[in-house]
Amino acid sequence: MSHFTNGDTSSKIKAIETAYRGYKFRSRLEARWAIFFDTLHLKWVYEEEGFDFIDTPVVYCGDEILYTGYYLPDFYFPDLNYYVEIKGSTATQQEMYKCAALSHIKDCTVFIFDSGMFLPGSTGFDFDAPYSSRFQKGEFSDYPMMWMKCDKCGKIDIAFDGWVHYSTQCRCYDDNNRKKTGGSNHIDICSAYVKALSARFEHGEQP
């Protein structure tokens, strides 16, 4: 098993710090996601706790490694036991290792959204809503995971391709009764994206 230590010193374009709801987010994109979560009445906390990893086992793309480094996750959703990381560009290998290590030591699910934010159905690509990768118990899955809402029970979750029957929070549908409509393109999900994308921060305005 190989070892990986956080030693990344690569330079990146500096994001614009943005104030919203008493928090100073590290980027406009993080602030927009916070608005998205608030619009859907999701309970979240921002950068609540950091973690020091020392030889923490992770599995990434079939490779087993021991990861050492520090990680301060972006958002935690206590009602779902999810951590959500927001990136303005494709996540690096180091960032993937951090998420895998966190999911291992906390026995939780970690999602890393690095597709940007856009309206569902607006791109013309296969992935028709903002999507993430998923980490569970130290293991990685690159299936596209999307925010969705069930049209029956109203529960909100992150599920494969936005299909409600893949949700771990809702059991209204199953493999014999598949349902995507009312998932990632539910009117409430779309409305939350619209509100988040239309928010203006340039002059200290609140959405």
C-alpha cells in the first residue's frame, strides 16, 4: 500500500470571498450553494470542523493508499450525515483523497461538486444538472450524483443521476417503479438553482 502526503503547492486563481448569512465564504460559488441549500430549507453548517489525517486508508480508482494531510470540509448536513465539498474546477487527486479519508474515519458519505452551477437541462450534455462524485467508507464512485426531491414524500437527497428510486432517504420508488421526473428537475430544485444563480453580491446585496 502506497503513502500520499499533502504537499501540493500549485498556484490557482484566487476566488472572491463572499459574505452571506453571517458567513464569509471562500468563493462566490460556495455562497451560491448556500443560497441553494437555504431555499430548499436544508440544515447545514459551514467549515465546522477540520481533520488531521495520518496514514488514513483510502481507495481511489482501484488504488489503495494511506493518506496524510489536513482537511477542512465545506458543508456538513447533520440531518443527512453528508459532507459536501464545492470546487470551481475539476477536483485534483489530492482533493479526492481528502474526501475519501473523511468518509473512512467518519463513516459518512462525502460528495464533491466540481461541475459548477447551472440550471438543470440547460447544457445539452448527458449530465443535465450539477453533479458530484461520491465517497463512502473510504471508497470512490464517479457515478454522477445530483440533488433531487421526491414528488411524493418531498424528501431531498443526493442520488445517482437525480433518480428518486436511488435515494437513500426516500423509499417511494424502486427498480420496478423508476422515477426521475420530480427528481433533479423537480420544480423546487430548479427554483433553488434559479435563486442561487441570480443572487447578486457585488454591492453587498442579500439574495
